[in-house]
Amino acid sequence: MNPNKVIRVRDVMANTYVMVAGVTTVKEGIRLARLHAVKALIVNKRHEDDEYGIVLMNDIAKKVLAQNRSSERTNIYEIMTKPALSVAPDMHVKYCARLFERFGVSRAPVIENGKIIGMVSYNNIVLNAMALDA
């Protein structure tokens, strides 16, 4: 990577994401993830002072499938991570990658002025940042 060229999270993030309520069933969450071709669901805030949550497909595999729980009777709020680790759109992608490594996450919502504007993942960073740097 060119050390003089700054590539921001905004430059590589995906603009597609799915927002669900915490009371959404896991079954419905899976349907929405398939429909929109996403690998994570963002759990909306319940009120202004709340925080966003996140559910990855591996959360569903570990906390529902592997534990033989019903996807029709399990709600998203039961398996979500909250608060979701988020990043700013103007963060340098190298620091985003370091943050992911430090906290053991692979994707995060991008938040600007308190609102989600996209999602960023290791895949976005590697595939897009390297292409922009070329």
C-alpha cells in the first residue's frame, strides 16, 4: 500500500445493510439476510439513548443452530452483540483493520452523525482498498 495515499472507510464500505428490530425472529432475520445478500443484521435502537446491535450469520450458527434452538421462537435480541463496535467513515482503513484485529471482529457498521450509512468488513478493506491503491 502506498503510505502517502489515505484510503478511508467511506471509500471501501458497502452501502447495503439490513436493519431489524430486536424482536424479529431469527427465521425472519435469515430470510432478510438472504433476500438482501448480507452477512450481518443491524439491530435498530429502541430509543434515542440506546445503541445499535449486530448479529452475524456465525452468531446464528453458534447460538441457535449448534444449540438446537428454534429459529422461529428465538428473537434476534437474544443472540445479538450490543453495543455493536462501529467505525467512522473518515477512519483510515489501516486503523479499521487494526481495530478489527484488536477486538476480534470481522465487520462493523459505519456510523456518521449517529446514523448508520453502511457496513465495512475485512473483505471490503482488502478487495477495495488494494484496488484503489493500485
